[in-house]
Amino acid sequence: MKNPYLFSYLPFVTVLLFSLTFGVYSVGETLILFKEIGLYQGMREFLSDFQLRIFLLTMYSLVFFMLFAALKLIAVTIHETALLFFLKEEADASYSASKSGVVIYFIGALASAIGIQSWKTLVLIFLITSFIYFVYVVYKLSPFMPLTHTVGLIFFQIIIWSVLVTGLLYIIFRLYNGLLASIPLTNPVNK
């Protein structure tokens, strides 16, 4: 009998690897920005280049770790809520059938080291990995559900993620527009 907890450590390692690759990219971009605005030399008075890089890497990796951990928590909650609504069997086989899909995210996290020089490549690798994982999980769960429930599972997750992303983008644009409106330079004074 195969141990169902064989891959239980992989989500943590995956989040850690994605956090490190996004963190390393962010450190490089931050140092370029610091040099352009003249802040780099001032920071070098307090820290060596290596210490500054380690400090920034720690901070960015921590931020990205929290972001990816939160995304994982939200994704698991949405997925298991969808399973509650559409998976009518109580067999452990249906639940554990999709658990081996964490290897897909692990491979995607390893592949993200390739795109460490471009944020577009990093995001693309993350999105492609998420899509492949979603297709794999639906494929593994489909033998345990009728076709209507499989379609319901797919649409439930697509609709919930669409609502969340749309709401987040709306809030970000509202805050951005509010910030621009509050800056005096963007509002010409009528004479």
C-alpha cells in the first residue's frame, strides 16, 4: 500500500522555491532602481553589497512566501469547496487521486529557476504550471464524478477565481486612480 503522505512536504518546498526565484529577480531589479535614484551608495555605507543582497532577498522571499502561501490556502479552499458541492462519493481514492498533482507544482517551481531574469517568464511559468495542475486534477477526479458534476467543478472554480481576480483588480485601479487624483501635479490649476 502506497503511503498517502509521500508528497506532503512538496507544497512547502514548492512555495519556498517560487518565493526564492521571484525574490532573486526582485533583488536584481531593486538594486538597479537603487543605483538609478542614487540610494545604492548611501546604503553601501551601512551594508556591504553581499549583506544588502541577502537583506533584500530575505525581505522579498518572505513577502513572496506569504503571497504564495495565501494563494495556496485560497486555492485549496476553493477546490475543496467545489469538491464538497460536486463530488458525491466518500471514497478516499477520489481524494487521494489528485494529491499526486503537487509534483506538477514542484517541477514548475524548479523550472522557474530558468526564468529568473524576467518577471514575465516567472509569471508565465507559474500560470502554465497552475493550468497543467488544474487539468491534471480534473482528469484524475473525473472517473469519480458524472460529466455534469465535472463541468460544474470546472465552472465553479473558474467563476470563483474570476470574481476574486476581477475584484482585486478593481480595488487596485480604484486606489491607483484615487492616489493620482490626490497628487497636486496631476490636477492643473484653472486661472
